[in-house]
Amino acid sequence: MTDFWIKLVLAGAFLGMVLNLAGLLTWVERKQSAVMQDRIGANRAWILFPKWLFPLNWLLMPLNKLGLFHSLADAMKMFLKEDFMPKNADKFLHTLAPMISVIFALMAFASIPFGDVLHLNGRDIIFQVADINTGVLLVFAMMSLGVYGVILAGFTSGNNYAFLGGMRAASQMLSYEITMGISIMGIVLTYGSLSPREIVLAQGGNYFGWLPAWGIFVQPLAFFLFMTAALAETKRVPFDLPEGESEIIGYFVEYSGMKFGMFFLTDLVETVLVACLMTTFFLGGWQTPYLMPDGFHFPWGAFCAVPHGLVITLGVVSFMLKVAFFNWLFMQIRWTLPRFRYDQLMHLGWKILFPASLVNMLVTSIVVVMRG
């Protein structure tokens, strides 16, 4: 198998994992909120076979009771619903807007490493779609280009409320992207690279013989700044002003069917993207505590040899578990905090997070210069 086909298989596997996780988050959001609010949650979308196939019904019963098929029901509803087009809308750009949002959100995953290098039959297989030296810049470029989908949705709908919603969303996303970029510069300065893979590799090993050398321990302020700004970038509660239907009208008010579904999918894909970025920059990526290429090296001197293939597998599993943790955390925040007012949102972004990110970058620069 050539390198091209290997990259294609890895890209398809990673993309499939991201899309399936984004779809699963619709169920997680319902069930997690139900647990927090002491109610049952979604449990009515069942798949039932004829009685003579009762073994299949018996096998599917736990999934039916958990409501896992609600995500499938939502997708079917989106595809079958009427595609409404406003009379005064620009038909081409109105259709293009949701595609821009979801495509650029998915392209940002290209430079995220989700595993170490696998040595197989004399070939090195890198668990990363695009291993480039400036992968951090690629991620932020793709996230920035996604703003155009939001702006186009508001501008081309022929609706003044949608126009104002698009302006609100664009100003919010651009404002918090600045904080995201500056806060992540602390990680870049600390590890001396713009390559996500090099940053993850630099987080291997331990401090003081027992503390994992992860970004959260060397850049704790950047961790909280980046996570807060990233939540605002994904337009999730408490930063969901562009989509607060109960109070203001959002940029996708004139969308229906799967076009609306693509905007909804974009938010969930961006949530997964933020979880992957948090894992890569601050939790060591695929790095597992005390696991080195040859096995586990424990602080008390014990050693346990591990085969190379198992080391790579444990790394990928570790990455997925960390991403799952951040997705759970984001859902927990989503159902805990109330929505900001818009003036509070901009005040937090420009007068608190932005200055704090500048201070963090300045202090980090001084420490790096003095250390080097």
C-alpha cells in the first residue's frame, strides 16, 4: 500500500470518528442534561423488528431504552424535511454558506496528530493526516475561514434579523479567536514549535520524575484562557448569543432541512475540534503517563515492557479518552452556566481574556529567554 492510500485510509478513519462522535453528542447533550435535571431524557426513538425476529429486538432493547437512536432519527428528519428558500435570498450563496462552515471545520482536523508513529514492515505510518511544520497555523486558518459561512448565512437570507445575527456571530468569533491565538502562543514559545506533532512529542517524559510534562502544568493560565475562548468560538452556552432563539434571532433563522442541520453539525464538529486541540496542546495528545516507546517506566523504579503495536494502540485510546473527557466537560458547562448578555460577552473577551493572554505571553517570553 502506497503512502497516498495509507493517508487516505487514516483520513477516512479519523473523519468517520469525528462525524460519528459529533452525531453522538446530540444524544449525550440530551441524556447528560436529563441526568443533571433529574429526568429521563430522550428514549422514544426505537427500532423494532417483526415478532419472529425477537432475538434482534432483545439485543436492541438496551439501545432503545437509552435513546441512542434519537441521533439517527434527527438525521433522517433533517434529510426529509422541506428545504425552504426565502424569496429574497441569494440562492447560490444561501446554499453555499452551511457548506463553508462544515467543510472548514472538518479541514482543521487535518493537522491534529492522534497517535505516535507505527513501524510496520519497514514503513513508518504517522497517525496524522497532514504532518506539516506549521500545523498550528493551519488549524487557526481553517477556524477563521469558517466565519465566512456565518456571515454569508446572515447576509444572503434576505432577512434583517438574520443579518444582525450574522454580524453578532462574526464579531464574537473574531474577537475570541484573537484570545485563542495569543494564549496558544505560550505553548508555542514553551515547546519551540508550530507543529502539533512536535508539541505532543515535547510533552513526553515527566517533571520531578512523576509529573507528566503536559502543557496544562507549564501553561495553566493559557489552558483556561484557551478553553474559554474556544467555547465562545464554538458558540456554545454560555456563549451561544448567535443562536439564542428564546431571546434573539440567529443567523440561520431562514434555514431548514439539512442546511440547518449542517450548521448544527458544525457546532458539534467544532466542539470535537476544540476537545482535540485541548488534548493536543495541554494534555499531551496521545502521550500516556509513564508510557515510553518500550513500555511503562513508573516513578518508583518499576518497569513493564510493552510491545510496540500495543504502545501505539494505548496512545490512540488515550487520545480518544481525553477528547471524550473534554466533550463531557463542555456539556457539563453547557447545562450549568447561564447565558451571558452580549455586552458581558464582549467585556469578557476584550477587557479580561485578551489582556490576560497578553500578560501570559509576555511572562512566558521572559521565562523562555532567561532559560535559554
